[in-house]
Amino acid sequence: MAVSSNTRQDNQPVFVLHTYPFKETSLVVELFTREFGRISAVAKGARRPRSAMRGMLQSFQPLLGAWSGKLELKTLHSLEWYAGLLMLQGEALMCGFYLNELLLRLLPREDPHEALFDEYAQTLISLSVAGNDSANILRRFELRLLQSLGYAVPLTHNIKNEMVLSEMQYYYVPEIGPVTVRHDYQENGVQLSGKTLIDMAQDDYSDIQTQQQSKYLMRLLVAHYLGDKPLHTRQLLMDLQDL
């Protein structure tokens, strides 16, 4: 259920997802907040060279924000650093932009998801550590995002509530789940093993086959819920690294 507030909110954990120009000197800032979900706020004068807030409007950094307003577009009063700085570079930086675009497209306004906020923060930390497998980090977040938003992603049971068996082959169909009869769903599913589904349910991406098949599954599911308009960063990641 969406939460709205007419009063000023101070010292709220936030991340900047996106900014764009507003009037001559201001910016609209899309924020992911822990207690209020995704909100939009005007940072007045933030495009001026001497604006105190201008240097704070950085994605992927844990911040504390203050805002107020009764309408959908709030007024952002301040931002300050919180919990240290994160450095995302190269592939990890592109993955971060992908996460932000996912949240902007799928997360409703003013619909709080505190656990998802914490998952996003931890995902950014994982991406910032050199040597971590970015693809597996993305799979975990994609799955938890869809689950947090209430989309059915059954992994351990089929539509008849029968357990998925690791040695079986399945055809996974959005909003239906794993099925064993492929010809009924040829146009809108992916083939994978029961082991892959069980591994994903257990958050285990160590197997090479699970890594590959989970990528195709999550690509299908994300595209299904996004609709006709693809993500710009998703295509870029596919072109560069096949993530």
C-alpha cells in the first residue's frame, strides 16, 4: 500500500536513481527511499554552479535526504553523505545503471519496499567489490525485485503444486511457471532443468548451467513485465558482456 505524507521528512535513507532538468536552474530527482518507496522531488537551483546540492546528486551513493510536499512532485531540501562512498567502475557501473533503470520502470511511486531497499544497497556493495561475478549478482536482484513486487515466480512447484524435480526438464512460462508439456507454450517460454530452478530457489548460482539458464529465464521474465519498451541498459549489457 502506498504511503504519502504531507509533512517534512528528514534524515531519510535514499539513493538517487535519476535526474533530469526542470525549468532553468532546477532538477527533478527520482529517489529510492527506504520508508516511502520511489518518489520524485524538485531540487531547486541544483543546476547552478554554486549549488550545495549539486555535488550530492550522485547515483549509487547511500544518502540521507529531506523533503516535503503534498503532491506527487515533492520539494527536496537537502542531501548528505551516509555510510561511506561506493566506487562502481566499468562493468559494475553499467550494472548499477541497469538496476536503476529496472527500479524506475517497475517500482510504483510511493510504494514502500524496505527489504528491497536493503537488497539494493547490498547489491551495490557486492558490485563494488572487485572480482565478484556481476552476472550472478544481477540474477539475485532481478529475482528478488520481481518477488518483492508481487509477481509470481514459482521455482520449486508447478501450477499443480507438484514439486520440481532436479533431473527433469521444464519449459518456464511467465505467470504460469514450470511446465513439462512444451508444445502448448512454444511462443513464450524458455527451456531449463529442474536443477536450475531449485538452485535459484536456494540462491545457489555456482553451477555453470544454472548461471546460463537463469540468465535466459530472468531475461524472459523481466521483458515480460516491462512490456513493449525494452531497457536501454539491458541491451547494452547484452551487447558488451552478455550479462
